[in-house]
Amino acid sequence: MVSTDINIKKSKAFDVAEIRKKFPVLERKVKGRDLVYFDNAATAQKPQVVIDALVRYYHQYNANIHRGIHSLAEEATAAFEATRDTVKEFINARHREEIIFTRGVTEGINLVAATYGRQHIKEGDEIIITGMEHHSNIVPWQLVCEEKKAVLKIIPVDDNGDLVMDDFEKLITPKTKIVSIVHASNSLGTINPVKEIIEIAHRHNIVVLVDGAQSSVHLEIDVQDMDCDFFVISSHKVYGPTGVGVLYGKKELLEAMPPYMGGGEMIKEVTFEKTTYNDLPYKFEAGTPNIADTVAFKAALDFVNETGKENIRRHEEALTKYAMEQLSAIEGVRLIGTSKHKTSVVSFIVDGAHPQDMGILLDNYGIAVRTGHHCCQPLMNRFEIPGTVRASFAMYNTKEEVDELVKGVGKAIKMLK
Ligand code: 7TS
């Protein structure tokens, strides 16, 4: 019988108390207080299902993948490749072989810079990035520019933390070969108009890499709709383990690129005279990968899908709005990053108080925030500040925790006076 019950498809209600029970670390105390974890932009905490997937792998089917014919090797290979299929769905890639496993966003960008970049950039060519990039989307391109005598150009950032889009098209010349932009800023929260940037760049035949480190956990990602040429993710920011990431690339681009690392798995045939390379995605996956963490990454993505990205986003948006209102009402607090289009990052500075001192005082109340330049030194220079205090929210954070932060900031300001 065909079921016509539409309720089957209805998403579950979002219940933050229930969600919190799924993250064991949230039960712990820090300095005698309940942990308030607001450092999610650095790395998210892991739900029990992710920890279980890791343990299950090592308990039951640890084996090297792709090469073995025994049962354990087959099970490990199937689990590893299942993650590739889940990632493909998660970002709506057209082909599974467009999903390359890496160690994280940093490695993904370095891979593209060292292969596509070195292959296509010639003396005098130009690469465009934005003024709000993480160092991992600056330095790999500087390395290419140094080697090839190419030029790095920067899309400026305005006082709210938005890109000055009028300047973008003006930066483009016939020598521009690559645009590499962050989707959502880790320091400001700004969500950049990547579709518009990609459309403009493609009109000029320029390829675009999008750094999805901060967006993939908060926003629906559809690489086909976005039409980016490359997209990079880190598992650990999407509630998965550290040490795993994904480089998505359009198949025709990946096929034309030289390999990044040489070794096992990435070859078809090796003789001392000549080596032929493996097909995608294995051409870019030399050596034994991080099998356990890749397997557990699937559990994290399934968990996010089951919770519902839209539910998560609505919850985080409400927390962000509330935190921005409450913090900006405190005398001496200045928000850095006030774009209308933001993820759940709230960065601020306090008159007369160094961000690091604020961070240490907040830790005494069990509140984990990040302080400093957040690996965005040029952006901090743009705002003429040494760094910020950054609270970044995840699905398990609560309004009560934001109240704790606001109280903590108030108390810290009094102590530092
Ligand atoms: N790009 C952005 C926008 C990031 O936020 C980060 C990490 C990276 C790249 C690098 O990612 P990784 O997984 O390869 O390290 N951001 C942060 C942060 O904001 N605090 O700690 C790490």
C-alpha cells in the first residue's frame, strides 16, 4: 500500500534541551561553572553519534581501504566511500568523484593553489581575494604570486564588514585568473554575495574558489546553483572530527589539474620511466587517508541533516540577534561586523580592555570565547584593532548562555576599570 501520510515528511520540532543531551561535553564544568561553549567558529563540539562512529570503526572494522579483499577492508572502504556520497548530497555536487577528501579547508586551498594555481598563473597575472580572508586563503595565493611574480588584489571591506562590491568589478582585468573568497567570515560573520561574485567572475572567464569553512555548517550549500569552481569544507566545523575536509571541484577542472601529492592510491601504473595517474577522486588522495575520522564525518552530516539546517539556522539567528542587542547595550562595547547578512558570529571590542584580558576573565566564569585576530590580521588592521572578543553560536547554545556572557562582560568591564 502506498502511504499518503504527509506527516512522515514533517521535520521534527527543534528542541534545544533535547539537542544538548546529545553532546556529552556540554555536561562538564569549567572553573566550577557550567560550560558555556561559544567558540564554535573555531571548532564545534561533537555529538555522541560522531564519537560512537569513531569508536565503532576502531572496535569493529579498522582496516586500510581500497586495497584489501578481506571483509574488514571491504567494510572500511564501504564506510569511507559512503561519506563521499553523503558529502555529495550535502553540497549537491553533480558527481561523487568531484568530492576529494583532504585534512581540512587549509589543505583544500593549498591543493588548488599548488596545482591549478601554479598551472595557470603566469608572470603579471592577478588573483583576487577579499579583505576579510582567513590566513589560509591568503598565504597559499601569496606563495603562488611569489613564485610566478603574480599580483594579489583585494576587495575592500566597509565599516559594517560588507564587501565593497562596486570595487570588485573594477579590480578585474584581462590578467585576472582566479578569485578566491570566503563565503562567511569567521571574524565578522558576514555572508558574502558569492553567487553575484561568481557570476561576475565567470563573465570574465575567471575561476572562483569559495572558502566554505564557516558557511557549510550554517547555510544550505548547493555548489551547482552557486556555480563555484571549487568549494572547501572542514569536517570539524560541521560537528565532525578534526583532520578531515573536502575539496569540491568541477570535474573538468579537477581532471585537467596535475596531482598534488605523489604516492600510493593516486596512481594507475608506476614504472621508473613513467607513472600514470589514477582517476578522480583518487588522483588527489595519495597515501592512507584519515579513515576513521572520514567515516565519522558521515555521522555528523547525517546528524545535521536530521536536525534540519533550517531549524538550526533559525535558532542561531535568534541567538545572534539577541546577543548583538544585549552586548551593544553595554557601555564601552563596540560590535565589529554589523552586516545585515550574518552567520552566528558576534565579535566585539571593549573600550580600554584588551580582548585577551576579556577572554581570560570570561573563562573564569566558564565561558569559552575566542580572542585575538582570528587568523585575519589584515582585517584587524583594516579596523585598526588588535583583535576582537568573538562569541560564535551553534545549535546547542541557549538564550540563557547569552545572558551569562552579557553578565560576564559587564563584570569583566568593572574589574578592568
Ligand atoms: N577559512 C575560514 C573562514 C576559517 O574560519 C578557518 C578556520 C579556516 C579557513 C581554516 O580551517 P582549517 O579547518 O583548515 O583550520 N577558522 C578558525 C577560527 O576562526 N578559529 O580557529 C580556526
